[in-house]
Amino acid sequence: MSNTLNVVGGILFEPGHENHLRQTDFFIENGIIKSFSKVNGIETVDVNGAFVSAGWIDSHVHCFPGESMISIHPDKIGVIKGVTTVIDAGTSGANTVDIFQKEIIDKSHTKVKILLNVSSDGLITLNELANKDAISYEKITSVLKRNKNIVGLKARISSSVLGDMGIEQLILAKEVSEKCQLPLVVHIGNAPPEISDVLDVLGKDDVITHMYHSKVNGLFEKDGTPKGATKRAIERGVKFDVGHGMASFSFHVAKRAIENGVKPDTISTDIYEKNIVTPVGSLGITMNKLIAAGLSLEEVIQCVTSHVSDLYDLEDRGRIQTGLRGDLTIFNVSEEATIGIDSDGSKINLEKNVKPTMTCIGGKLYSIENGVV
């Protein structure tokens, strides 16, 4: 399959771009966007008036099958779902990331970046930080020297993960992330530790994922207003990610929080084999739930493109401009009402539906309808 082609007849969807909502043609050569005009004599694909955005990036997935408790192959959640890049959120640690790179990432059509679990073993178990020796700065720095796909560190900070270890593991993880100059992405859930204690450790461009869960130890008061520690974290520049998952997205929490002005910086699925059918589905379906909760189409597209690129320094993707990767998501927007479901089992009326139709990764086009890779 060639990685040089024209993509024509599409409507560019990138807020802030000079051609936003205008018909735009793309010439991609050797995987790179070269110009916004058709070149004769080159394979041409007409997308017939569909929207064309930068390739969608799912910034929280688990895609290391065979070596972890929760996972799925990246191509099942990526290229055939309109997603050009996924970021694996801590499925691998320093002891397992080399296998992940060799056996999964290097063989996948979907591009994969890594949030390295601060626990050396990653998610071989689901209580990976219950051991006081789980975090090794030396092992992490050794891996960083040889793997350039790592864009951040991940720590799961909730009672079932930590056992008796408590907030000390988060404090150590934060120290490691600062030394490595990487953002720290923190999973939140049931206490202990209390959410205020977790938030107070984090700084600018660290990330809280599962921001709209409905557990008691959440970011918001019952009326949807942010708790004091949440407000302080926002003011410090902490970022917030959706991370839908099996048990971490409440539509009602999201709707009230958005009404109170607390919107996500990034939208992600926390997807793996056990939640792909329900309640998560795909990144596109998760985006539609956020539209129903009060975000605009422009906001959700930015939350899966430029916002992710900026947060994790993915300088070659996340926007449409010459010189960047030819990663595109072609999609339509339907007004046909459908039903979604959140992690609490609540049904959601989705009156606007983003539906990807084709994925272009580095100038190679893939059909979503046929699932062909």
C-alpha cells in the first residue's frame, strides 16, 4: 500500500486553521503532508464532502495483550476505529516495555506511544504499587535512554492498587517524573488516599485521568462544582483527562461539571478487551458522549488532536500542516439519535454522532467499514 496519495473533496476541520470548514485537498508524499492541492498522476481518494481532521489520538488505552491483566491489540481500537495514534497508559513497566515494543508496537499499523508505568512490572497484576520496591528510578531512566516512544509516566493511585502503601508511592512517582522531565499521569479512584492529597502533589502539565467518575472520592461536589483542591490544581496547570473505562465515566457527573466550567483537556477511552463492547465502544462513541454532556464538536476534536499533541510533545502529529505526518481522520456528523451508556449503566441520548469513515496513517489509507488493515 502506497504512502503517497491525494486526499480530495474533504472539508478541513481544525479550529484555528485558515482553511477550517473549507473544502481542502491534501497531497501526502512519503507519509508527510506536502501541500494543500492535488498533484496529477498520483493515486487520488475522493472523500465526497466528509470532514477531515488531524488523526485522532486516544491518549489512554491498554494495548499490550498477553503480558498484562487488561489489554487489547492496538489495531482493534485504532486504525479501524478512526484513531491514528494510541497512547498506552501504563500497561508496561520497565521490566516489560521492551517486549511491548518488539512484539506489539513494531508490528502494529496503528501508531503507539507509551506512558510507562512507574511500577517496574506494569500491569502484570492490578495492585502493582502495593510493594514498596515497585518503583525503580534506575530502571526507568535506563528504559528512557533506549525507547523514544515513551511520552510520560503513569501511576495508578487508588486503594486497590496501593494496598497499605498510601500517598508515599505518588510522592515518589512525582519525584521520578520531575527528574525525568516527563508528565505524570495519575489514575484516581477510591480512597485512600483522599483526592485532595493526590491533587496537592501534582503540578503543571501533570494529568488526572478518570476526571468524571462517580465514586465518592471524586473531583466535584454533588452539585458539580469543583472541590477546593480541584480548583487549586486547575490554577496550577494540572490537566484533566476523561479516561472513560469500565467504571470511570458518569454522564451525570460530566454534564454537571461541564455546566460548572470544568471541561476536559483530553478525551480518552481507557479501552481494553472487557469494555470495548460496553460501556466504552470506541473513541468516537466516547466523543459523542462528551458532546451530549455539553462540549462542542470543535472542543471534542481538539481534545483528541492538538491538545494531546501539545501535552505530550507529539510535534509531528495532532495538527494539519505541511511537514507533519500524513495522519488524518475522515468523518461525518450524523443528526440521527442513538443511545449510549456510561460506566454506571445510565443511558444517554446521543443526538449528534461523529462517525469516522476512513483513517489515513502516514499517507496509507484504511477502510473503517471493512475493518481492513
